[in-house]
Amino acid sequence: MYLKKLELFGFKSFAVKTALEFNKGITAIVGPNGSGKSNVADALRWVLGEQSMKNIRTKKGEDLIFAGSPQKPQMGKAQVSLYLDNADGFFPVAFSEIEISRKIFRDGTSEYVLNKNLVRLKEIVEFLAAAHLGVKGFSVVNQGAADAILNASPQEKREIIEEALGLREYQLKKADAQHKLEGTKINLDKARALIAEIEPHLRYLARQVKKFQKREEIAEELKKTAKDYFSEFFLNLKKERQEAESQRDEAKTIFDRFKKEMEELEARVKEEESRLPNFFQTFTEFEEKLRGVEQSKSREERELGRIEGLMEADREARIKNKESRIKEQKVQLNISEVKESLNQVRQELRHLLSFDSLELIKEKIAAALAIFEKRFAGILELEKKEEEKGPSEEPEANPVLSAKKEEIQKKLATLKEEAEKIQQNIVELRTKERHGKEQFFNLKMLLDKKRREASEPEGKTGFWEIEFEKLQLREADLKQKLAEAELTFEDLNSQSISAAGASKEELEMRMAKLKRELGEIGAIDTEVTKEHQEVSLRHEFLTVQLGDLEKSIGSLNVLIADLEEKIEKEFSSALVNINGEFDKYFKLMFGGGKAEIKPFRIVHKTKEIELPDTEEMTEVEEGIEKERELGLEIKVDLPRKHVRDIHAMSGGERALTSIALLFGIISVSPPPFLILDEIDAHLDESNSQRFGKMLRELGQKTQFIVITHNRETMKQSNVLYGVTMEEGCSKLLSLKFEEKMV
């Protein structure tokens, strides 16, 4: 597993998205002062979960976001993404590449993302702890941080080395167990306090419950006695009620039968009575209808008379016209024939004037006379024929008036039939009316008879209804008395008289005695039993919880002890190896001398612990409990100097010592990658050469990202990144030495 890539976007001076790809070995990042190269180390520390703004050289979270420049505007968020190669399966997840991202916005909110999933900081820290990565160890060594371990407190030195050794995972588990232990102890104290608080009240409720149980026993005995006392009253009342119900129901059955018959008769009477007005209405309707028909008939007859008059007048006019026309024809015929005859006679006579012979004249006269007679005979014959014809033939009637007359005659026939039918219906209706009245009066008489017969069962029903109401009043009185004794009729129904031979007086005396005893006990809240049950359950629950908490405390103490033992064992074993490597690198750096890390116990005094008092238990722990914590101190012996205290060393000597310690820890527990920010700044040329050789040697096992100005360190790197400042933001250039050499 190694660091594969680092992406910065909007983080400090990196305004545009910038990616740094890393390979195994040594990568150097160089650049002029103020170019932003140390922001790369800050970004790595920040994405690993750093919470201290001081350790990443800023005052507040908003300062991590690119603030803008004259050429580029400010940004709304900063994001750093870390990519780890997991091809060897170092992390127990099904991903060949692991991405860890952290974002921060200007409103102060931040997000942690693990492989595209939102997570908490705690999950990031626990995930990285297994890989010896964290912000307290040597994963990222910022400017001046190498010297910080020398100035750290004994406890902080121990924590730094524990994280470098990969014991941070166990420390987190231990801290979590201790946190749970503290919470469990608090819950234990609360449970004890609650138990101590409810126990007095529980005892009081127990006494009240006993009194309540005794009161219940007396009340039960009183109830039983009252049952015996009221049972006889109840049985007698029950018998009387049954008798009254039987008599009432019998009379009511008879009356209901009469009532049903009367209701049927009343319905029939109403039905017949409702028909009588209908007869009158029907008569009226028929008469109105008949009058309407007669009126229509009269109108049609008048119209018929008028039509016939018109037809007669038309006939007479037609006859007169015909006779006049015939006479005129006759006159015209006679005149024309006479004219023709006279004309022939005139011609014959004129012709005679030309004859001399009398015989011829006579013959012509005879011929003319014959013509005239012939014509005159024709006229006579025509007149004779006319006379033989007799009077004039009847002229043909007016077709329009004839059709109108025929239509009116048909209507008159229809109206006549309709009038006859209405008169027949009136006769039938009068017959029905007479029968209906007879039926109505017969039903009326029968109804009166039924009413007289029903008066007797109706009276009996009313009498028994009154008797039944009296019994109900007695029953209500008995019910009230039973309610005072907390009894019901159902209780008496199931009661078998047990006080055999006891008189009413004895039962009354016993009831009075029991009532006095109840009065002496007094009233008790019925919720006492429920409250006692609830408090008892609460006490039992707390007792069980108390036991569970005590078991949990024991389990957590065992877990903490096991973790401490494991940490102590692995730490002690690793410390021996670290001391050896630390001393080796110290001698290489200083050309001799001696250096070691010495553990010692720090004693803390705790205050007295006093538990709260209860009625049954008072527990006080007195004395002083001594808590022993492991701390570390660094002892050095410089060659050719009498310097034993690291605080008396010069800046260069402290830098060499911190580098020796750093390389000593890395040799024993190499982390997957290590970021060094200008820790070689105080080294001279000879020490820089030693530092470069050590870096090359350790680079075989650990991936180094070194921010430096040192030429010797640059020589040892496989990849060189250059950082410059352009337009107010950092820009990146890269160079791989292997490719360059080729």
C-alpha cells in the first residue's frame, strides 16, 4: 500500500484543481519561498483528520479556502482528495484504490468522504490507524514539527511513538472502552441513587397495599353477607315481576289481536271512505264530459244546417241557370232556323220572279213551303221532346259543400256514440256508488263492534302495565341499595343462599359490624396497588440493571487491562528496537555519542470518592488512589561535549537529534508513506549528505514525499515537482529523473 495521488482544489493557494501523482520511492517538492509548496504538506495533514488550525498554519477553517487574487476570484469551498493504492489488499475492503476526501465550505461546514460515501471523522481516524497513519505520529512532519517531539511532554512523546508503531488503533479502542466505562459508572451511580430514592416509597406502598388487601377481604365478606340479605327480596320481586309480565303479556296479546283487526278494518273503512268523494268527482267529470259532447254536437248540427242551406241555395241557383240557358239556346236555335228558312224562301221567291210558267212557280212555292214546314216541324219536334223530358234534371251538388256535410255527419255520429257511452258509464257509476256506500256503512258498524270487544283486554293491559311500573320502582329501590353494597342483580342471580338459618336481623347486625370495620380502616386510593406494582417493577428493573452495569464495568475493566497489557508489551518491545536504531543514527549524525529514550511512570493523585448514603447501605472509599501513567524522556550524550540535556543543545544539534529519532522510529515501524517538510533546512553540507544516504536507504521500505531546498536531498529523489506562484495561485511542474536520464 502506498500514496498514489493527491488532488487539491481551492485549498489555500491552489485555486485550480491540481493533482500530484506519486510512485514508490522518494518524491521531492521544490520551489521558492512563498510559492505554496508547504501547502501540500498542510493538505495531507488536513485530509488525514487534523483538527488544530495551528498545525496547518492558519487561524480558522475559512482561511483554508482560496481567498482570491487580482486575477482570480475567491472560491466557495476547499477540497483535498487522497488516493491510496490497495492492490496488495492491505486494507480489508473490496477496493483496489481507496479515496479519502475532505471538504470545507465558507459557512464552516465540512464533509468527510470515504470511497464516495459520507463518513464521520472518527471512522476516518480508525480506518487509518491500522496503517500507522495519523496526525499525531510521523505521517506528516511539518516545518518545525521535527523539533516539536523534543519539546513535547512525556505523555505526548509516548502518544507520538505509539501512533508511529501502529498502537493508535488499540489506544482508540482503549479510549472508547474508558469512555464507555465512565458512562457505565455514571449510569451505575444513577441506578444506585434511583434505587435508594424509591425504596422508602416502595416500603410505604407495601404497607398501604396490605391495608388495602385487608379492606378488600372485609369488603368481600360484606358483599357476601349483603348477597344473602338481599337475595330473598330479589327472589320475591323476581316472581312478582314474572307474574306481572305474564298477565300483562297475555292481555296485551289479546288486545294486540283486536288492535290488529281494528287497524285492518280502519284501513278498509278509510279506503271505502276515500272512494266516496271519488264517485262524486267521477260523476262531475262524466257530466262535464257529456255537456262538452252535447255542446260539440249542437255546434256540428248548426254547422250542418248552415251547410245544407248553402247546398240548397246552390242547387236552386244551378237549376235556374240551367233553365235560362236552355231557353236561350231554344230561342237562338229557332231564330237561326227561321232565318235560314226565310232566307231560302226569299231566294225561292226571287227565283220565281224569273219563271213565267205558273206551274213552275207553283212547284217552287210548294218546294219552298215544304222547306219551311220541314223546319217548323223540326222545331215542334224539339219542343215536344223538351216537354216529354219533363222538369229540369237535378243539377250536380257542390263537391266542397258535400265533403264538408259528410265530415260533419261523421262527427255527429261519433259524438252521438260518445254521448251514449258516457250516459252508460254514469248509470254504471251510480250503481257502484250505491254498493260502495252500503259496504262503507257495514264496515263502520263492524269496526264499532270490534272496539267494544277490545275494551276489556285493553283495560287489563293498562292495569298490568301499572302493576309492572310499581314493580320497576321497587326494583330501582333495591338496585340503589345493592349499589351501596357494591352489588348488582347479576350477583344475586348467581347467588346460592349460604347463610342457612340466619335471620334478617342477624344478617343486618353482621353487615353493620363489617361497615364499622371498613370505616376504621378508612378510604384507600385504588391506584395504590397499581402504583405499588409499577414501583416494584421499576425497582426490579433497576436492580437487574445495576447487576448488568456492574458486570459491564467488570468486562470493560478486563478489556482495558488486556488492551493496556497488549500496548505495554508491544510498546516495550518496540522501544528497545527504537532505542537501538535511534542510537545508531545518532552516532552516524554526530560521529559518536549516545542517545536513548527512557520510559518512566507519572503518578497522578485522585480525590476521595464518597458514595451516597441509603437506609440499607453506606459505602465510603477513603484514601488516595494513585494512577500511574507511562511517559518518555530523551537522554543524549554528545561526543566531545558535556551536554546531557536536550534543552541545552543548539538548533542544528536538535535538528540532527530529531532526524535521528525520526529515522530510528521509521526503521522499526516503517509507515506506508512519510511527508517531510524542510526538516533538512538546518543541515550543513556533510550532514546533508548523511541525511540523503539515510533517506535513500529508508526509501526502499517507505515512500517519502520531501519538501526541500537542499540539493543533496533533490539528488536522492526519483520524481521532482516544482511549485511556482502565478497570478496569485500555485502552479505545478513535474520531472522524473529516470526519464530525463534516458
